[in-house]
Amino acid sequence: MSQVIRSPKQHDVCIIGSGAGGGAAAKVLTEGGLNCVMLEAGPDVHPEKDFKMFMWPYESPHRGAGVGGHAHENFGEFLAPNGAWHIEGEPYTSAPGSDFQWFRSRIVGGRTNHWGRIALRFAPIDFKSKTRDGLGDDWPITYDDLAPYYDKVESYIGVFGTKENVPSAPDGVFLPPPKPRCTELAVKKACDKLGIICIPSRLAILTKSINGRLPCHYCGQCGRGCITASNFSSSQVFLPPAMKTGKLTLITNAMAREILVDKDGKATAVSYIDKTTRSEKRINARAIVVAASACESARLLLNSKSSSLFPTGLANASGTVGKYLTDSVGSNGYGYFPQLEKMPPHNHDGVGGMHMYMPWWKFDRKNDFPRGYHIEFGGGREMPGVGMFNALNREEEGYGVSLKQRARKVYGCHIGFAGRGEMIPNPDTYCEIDPDVVDQWGIPVLRFHFKWSDYELLQAKDMQETFKAIVETMGGEYKTRTSIHGELPFGIEPGGRIIHEVGTARMGADPKTSVLNGFCQAHDVKNLFVTDGAPLVTNPDKNPTLTIMALSWRASEYLLDEARKGNI
Amino acid sequence: MANESISRRDILRTLAVGAAAGSVLRVIPAEAAEYVHQMVHKEKSASPAGNYTPKYFSAAQYAALLALCDMIIPKDEKSGGAVEAGAPEFIDLLTSENDKFQLRLGGGLFWLDGYCTDHYGKVFLECTPEQKKEVLDLIAFRKNAKQDPSLSQGVSFFAFLRNMTCDGYYTSKTGIADLGYIGNTSLREFPGCPPLPE
């Protein structure tokens, strides 16, 4: 296929999306010799200008709160661009009774520019969910199928961690971890007493130089994006080597609208809106890799129905595109630790994220809920920011010198905990095309349906109890109050809020109940692949990005192989 | 400390070497230098100016805002207060961009003047230091609004202003130093936790 002479606009593969999945595909496919074109719905990113590394809050007149204080809702003004819960002119809707929140990043690299860099492998048992407890479905692949690709991704992007032999959290190819912070040593001590496993975290941040990238300089601000590319982003780590092959054409501000097929049902082209000229354009390719993010990919497939062969959307003969949507179960809490008042001022920054965490530790017993969760935590003497003393003000009130004295006393003495658990797919949670609403480009938008079941609520309850136990074992005061009542029992976050939305074009052995095969290839359209969070059959308590990259890498090698054999 | 802190200029110099050595980085020396200049410029321009023209508040309201910020976070023996840290400019800027803030703070300042006129016969700014303290001692605590519901809007206004004043103060150079935050700099190695005091 790569030998065929093409017109300038003829490409072997069109990759839609430049984030974790699209970036991995671009690297593997171009290095394998295929001529690729990548469509990205946002602008290009310029780390040296766009990333706010080392910036002090007072260097911005908005101090990190953003224009009108609104950036606070989107994790602050200094977050790497362009993530937002709401994008002007590109809405989504929630069905009555559902509150789903969708965080999108329209920019080269997508959400990998700012993500938490938590890089956890799924465990062998995560691929055998139904066999394990009768809920959900098994994957068509096993851990052993994916393990070599986890190895490849980790070796290439760089992940620190330690070999621990915890069954729920398989070890990988690790760089050495950074030393623990004071807060982490204290939490670890309490966890040891409680029998909770607490180990060095696994983050895609370099503690040693690899592949020409500098090691971390420990400014603690990975979410702002890293000018030295010492943490992983698709834009800085996957796309440059793909560009270097000379086989990648990147088209920015290109919003894919529909995938077109020929009379035999083969994908032939992508219609997209060129946002810069506000015009409709088309690009031809012999294969299409959709990696626009799980829900955006589902939207594109569902909107690709002008062919009489696919009246309900492309690759949707099973009717499962948009179904099986899940997010991680999330519940947060925090404690106050008087013993930290005595800590002398010191540099507590470290990497941008936790140096230690608690993988799921109750895998060896019967619990009130299926599956499990892990715990992330952070706090201590972090860079001061907007909102830092709101809780103190609410509690202590007053004003004047005493307010300053209290702020000095409590600064650095809080530790926050975040549980991240597995949601079981349910029939009330899915996305579909809203029949009444289009975005500013005329593209029908998604409407979300979302519901937590008792499984997730019980998990959130367990998280709250665990946080409290850890805090109190440390001699701290647990400050978070939650209840079984209200919209969000036990502090469970609204759907989508953890930004781990996956499952909307899942893989499976049976074409009647799944969209893709084990190589992320559409059952119904052989030259169509989906390589973002959409193929995930389950959403275990491991942040999905590493698995997205491993699946995309594997799918891309398969695509290369099929292309060489002339099957695509 | 065994760990050596290196300057921003140093790290960017290191960067330039990395890029020249043919790494995949998208940073080139010129851009790295530009980044430093941009930062230095921003640091200079962010220093509190002498004559500030409010973007949203009237001159009289802004004067009241200054007085309130100064009372919420005054100068003490350790550090400067909210006014020299630029909190009023920050509050005015955000308020000029957010109509909800305009209601809460603009409206709140009117409420305060109304309250002071009713009780002292003059607006807040013209009140004596004792009178100012008296009214703040009332609206700085929720429990007072429970006893006297006519204070509740004032309490709500003050709580909002107190948060914003803290935001402005503790994101300033002065406020950050007051807390003793150390960081936002390049380290060759993360030192971990210093010995815990007994």
C-alpha cells in the first residue's frame, strides 16, 4: 500500500485526533512507513509560549483565576491550554435527570498537555470482568495480549514507579521514583497501621533523561504543561518523531463531521470543517483511525450515516455506539494535621502529582460492592493559589492580623484524598445524538444520559470511611462531611467529572454486542479503527490513558501488518 | 541543603544544549530566551503601580474597597498587607469582568454605606476607625446575622470580599513569602522530606 503513487491529497491513513490515542497511532504508523494525515479540531500548541511553567500567580493580573474568575472552574488560568467544561459554540446536552460533564481540549495533544500523568496498567483480572463476578463483559483480549504494548509505551514515554507485586496493580517498565514528600511519609505510616497498601505512584514523568528528553526539574506544575517535555504529552513526545519521518501532515482547526464510505461499505474519506476558513473540506484515505476522544468518536460515528449501508451510524450494526459509557467513580475528602504545623518551610513541590498512592488493596476479601478503587492524595506546602483559604475563612471568619496568623498556622497542614473507582456499565448511561441541537458548524451534538447505581454509591461510601480512618489514624481531623442523602451521596462526583469517560465503541468478540474487534478494528468496516477511550470494555480503577496508548500502539501495528498484507 | 537550586536562566541554558544535541524537543534556544524575557517583563509590569484607575468601581467605592482590604489583611510585624500586595487591583479587575461579582461587591459596598449612614450618619469611608471596626466586627461573623437578620446581606458580602482579599494577597509576592512557600524553581533532584522536628 505504501508503494502506491498518490496525488498530494491521497493519504494512507487519516487519523482524527492528536491526543494519547491519535499520537500513538501517528508515531507507529509513520515510522512503519505509512503516509498519514492528522485532523485536529483545535489549534497547534507552542509549549515555549503556551505553557505557564515557572509562572508565579502575581505575574498574571488575574492571579490564576482567569478573566472574571472563570478559569477557576477549568482548573485555573495556568493549566495547559485549551481544556474546558464548556466550549463556546460547541455545546452538548444532558437528558432530563442526568448531569454529565464533559471536559474537552481542542488543541494539538488534546488533554495530554495537562493530564495528571497517572500511568497505571490494567490488571489481568480487569480483562475478565464477567468471568470474575458476572457483571459487564469480558474483553476479547487478555492482559498478556496487551502487556508487550504496555512495555513499549512505558519504555518510550517514561514512567516512574517501583516493582511491588500487587495483583491489582501490575508492575511495568519503570524509572526510579522521586523521594516521598513529608505528607506522603505521614500517610504511608497510617496506611501501614491500617493494612492499606501505599506505594510509590506511577506517573509519566522522567526522573532520568530518556529518548533525548530532559529529566524533571521538580517545579510541581505538570498540569501547566512542561516546556522541557519532562513529562509525557502527545504533542511533545509522540508527534515530533512522527513529523520527523516526513510522513505526517497535521491539519489543525479541522473538525471532523462525517466519515464517508463507498458502495462496498469501505471508509474512503473524512469530511471536516476547516474552522479557519469556515468551509467544508474533504480528505481521502485508505484507512481511518478515529481517536477524537471516546464521546467525540462516538458522535462522529453516529453522525456518519449518509450511506444507506449505515443508516444508524457507521460501524453501528450492533447499535452499541454510544452505549456502555462509564466514568471513574470519584469521591474526595480532606483532613487537617496539627503535627504539620511544626514543619519548617521547605521545598515540597516535587513532580506535578503524587509521589505515592494506594492501589486497590481489598482484592483478597468480600466487599459491599464489586471491583475496587485506588486512592490519590496530595497537599502540604504547595504553591499558594486562588481559593486556598476559602475553607479557613468559612470556619474561622473574622479579619485582621489574626486572620494572617491563622493562615500562616494552617498553611501546608491539609492533605486531600481522592478515590478513583470502577463503574459498572449500566443501561441508563450512554450518549446519543441530540435530535434538536447542532453546534456552530452544523454538526449534531451529543446528548448524555448518566446514572450512578448502588454499586458506585457503596464504593463512594467506602472511600469516605477509608479517608476518615487514614486521617484519624494520623492524628488528624477529617473535615469532609458527606451523607447518604442528596444529589451526590457520599460526595460522589457527577458523571464525567473525573474525565475518564470511556466505552462508547467497545471492543468484543461478538459483533452483535460490540463495535470493534480486539485490534480496535470495526467489525462492520475493516479499514476503520477507533483508538481512544471508546474501545475499553471496562473502566477499572486505573486511569485509562496508558491503556489507550497501549491499545492504539497494538492496533497500529496490526494496521501496518494488514496494510503490508494488502488487506486494507 | 544538599540540593542545589539552579536559576531559571540555567535551566533554559541546559535546555538549549538539549535542543542543539538533536533531541525531539520543540524548544529552540531563541524561543527559550524569548520566554525568559517575556517572564521578566511580566514580573516588572505586575509590580503595584502608584496611580491606579479602577476599571469597575467608582473612585469613592474603590477608596472604600482599599480601606476594607487594609482591614481584612493589614500590615503586621512580619509582612505587608493586602493593599500593597495589589489585592484591590485584582478584585477590581475581576469584578469588571464578572457581573455576579459586580452585584455582590458593587452592591455590597452600597449596602455597607447604607448601613453606616443609618447607624452613624455617614458613609463607611467617613466613619471613625472605631465605627469601622464596630461594623466589621458585626459583618465578619455569621452568628451576628442569626441574632440580627438585617445584617445577613452584609455578612454575605463580607465573606465574599474576605475570600477575594485572601486570593489577591496570598497570590502576591508578599503573601507567598508570608506563608513561607519555597519552590516554583528548578531542582536537579527532589530532596524529599527534611527531618521532622521532635
